[in-house]
Amino acid sequence: MSGPTSEAVPCISVAVRAWNEEAVIRRTLESLMAQSLFAELRERGEHCEVICIPNGCTDRTAAVAAAFFAEQRRRHPFADAFTCRVAEMKEAGRNHTWNAFVHTFSHPQAEFLYPMDADIWFREPGTLFNMYMALRNNPQAQISSDFQIKDVALKKRKSLLDRLSLATSDMTQQIEGRITGQLYCIRAEVARRLWLPKDLGAPDDGFIKAVVCTDFFTRPLDPSRITPAPNASHLYEAYISPWDVLKNQKRQMIGQTTVHVLLEYVRSLPRQERQELAAHLKAKEAEDPAWLGRLTEQHARQRGFWRLFPNVLTFRWQRWWKLGGLRRVTHFPAALAGAGVTLMACAMARRHFLRGQIAYWPKASRTVLRESAFSATADLGKAGPAGATRAAGRQRNAPAKLAGLGLGGH
């Protein structure tokens, strides 16, 4: 690993974390480089860096990304507003990749950091810039989020499973201070006070949200410290097959349980150590790499699968109830199905823990994502990075594009 080498000082650092994404990484990077952010930054006399971080890849992800970046340095109309490079890591892992980006790869003077997954693409050209401005214009907020859209929302003819999946997402929107680990913007000064243990798994964003919204557990929970950005959204491929849904929920329940155990541990620390959380957790992991996994296994052995973390039995119904009116009727089947899947996934998660295991990150087939890579790349190629020039001119007043999807706003 090596640190930043750019001569320019970026105010923004974007990391695209990739694990065996050879089939889609070019499409994702093209979607990123077509963002109006680069035109806006040049107009403002500012600079950013884009870093692709292939981690533990056994395919050509790094080579494809490096070739694409070489093209962008020559052809992008706003190449003087950014630098781009590949920082490859031998070991796979979402959380140690996050740590490397925040503490090593990103420029030490960057003020805003964007951790981003490699299997998403942008719906609106002003997404990244609007997330940036949402934090610039709101000193109280520490994180800005966008709106995540499942690819099936764009289908003209939706299957029953598609509709159940979308209804589940609709209920998730009821969460205050919602962020997704797929993409968010965080103030660097906050991120660099954090360290993610390697066994944290997913959803790591739940841990980050809890720490940020309580200012490292020194004040009551305040969801307004996470602000949604207007006219900002990205697409991702939904899990639709029953087996993929169940595996993903198992991963989520493993993550929710681990986050709960970690939060209980952090809350027990003296105030000074909570304020210097990155140093404490980094030292803890260096001393005993398996400490969090061991705590989580002990936690699982002491309770049934329906008590792995608070509100296991009720969180889906609480989200459903917040819908109100007719939507409670239309979304009831999704709430019922989701509650059933949650219990099955919790039983699987507890069995996973009792076997002394904690790492679990199944690679979905994502056939639709791979097939769409070619058509999406072709569409982006027609507009090219120069499309960002036109996008920059209109994105400030662009109308919301989600109304036609029936998804509502933030």
C-alpha cells in the first residue's frame, strides 16, 4: 500500500472498492466520470481524487480500472480537476479496505470522503456534487446520503417478487438518518476518528451511523447529523431469487448482531477512549485480531436466534406501521414475508456464530448487472465525459426524476 502522490491538494477523495468486478468495473467508472462533479469543481477552482481499490481480486479488475483511468487522463474534458489511480490490496475485505482508504490512500488534506461500491451506477448526473454541497451548506451534518434505487424499479413489467422487493425498500425509507454503505459522503475529520474492525462485516454503515449521530456517544442520538442530498441517487441490482434474498438476509443479520455487540463494547469505554475511537480499536485489533468475533460468538451462545439484537421481532413491523393509510394494506404482504425471512436468517446467523465463524460475504450471481454493463457503457459512451458539461449547467435546478418510479423522495 502507498499513500497519495498527487501534487494538487484535493478537497474530495472518492474510493471505488472492488472485489472481482472485472465484468462491471468499467461501466461503474464510466458512470462515475460522467458526473457533473468534475465540471463543478473546475469552475470553483477545486480538485478531487478518484481511487479504485481492488482488494483480494483474482480477476482483471485492477488492469481494467488502470486502463480506463489512463484513457480519462488523456480524454476527459475536466482532467485538470482530478487525479485518478488504482491502489490494489492483496487481502479481500470491505472494512480493512475502508480503513486503508480513510487512513492511508486518501489525501491527508481532503475534507470530504466518498466510500463507494463498485457494483452501482448513477441515476442522476449531479449526485456526487449535490452530496458535496449538502455537507458544505449544513455545518451540523457530518454525512450526506443519496437515494438508492433497485434496478427492478425501472422495469415496465414487474413480477410479484419484484413488487415485494420494492415494497420492502419503500418501508426502509421510513428510517431517520438513513445511509447505505454503497455510497455516502462523510467529513474526513470524522471518518479519521473511526476504525472498522475486520470482523464487523455488514452493515458497517449501522456502526458508522450510531457513532456519528451521537458524536462518539457523547450526546443523545441526533439523526439530523446525516442529511439527504436533493436530486442525488444511484442504482443497484436487487436480490430477487428466494435463495439470494435469504443469503443476503443471513449476511445482514450476522452484521446487525456484530454491530450490536461492537456498540455495546464501545459504549462501555471511558469517554476519552470513545473520543479517540480509531486509535483504541486499531490497537485492540493489533493485539487480538479475533476479539470481536469471539465476543459475538459468546453473545450468540447466551440467547436465542430471536434475540440476537434488539427489535429482531419488531423492526419490520415498526417500519410498516409508519407508512400509514392505504400503504399499510398494500405493503402488508411484504412486511409479513420480510418478518419471516428475518427469523429464518437469524436462525442461520446464530448457527453460523456457534460454529465459530463470523465472516460471510456471498458473491451474488448478478446476471442482470453484468448484462446491463454493456448497454450502460454504450449509453454513456454516446454522451461521453463531455456530457458532464451539459449536466453541470442544468443539474442545480433539475426536477426530481424519481416520481415516475413510484418511490417517493427522501
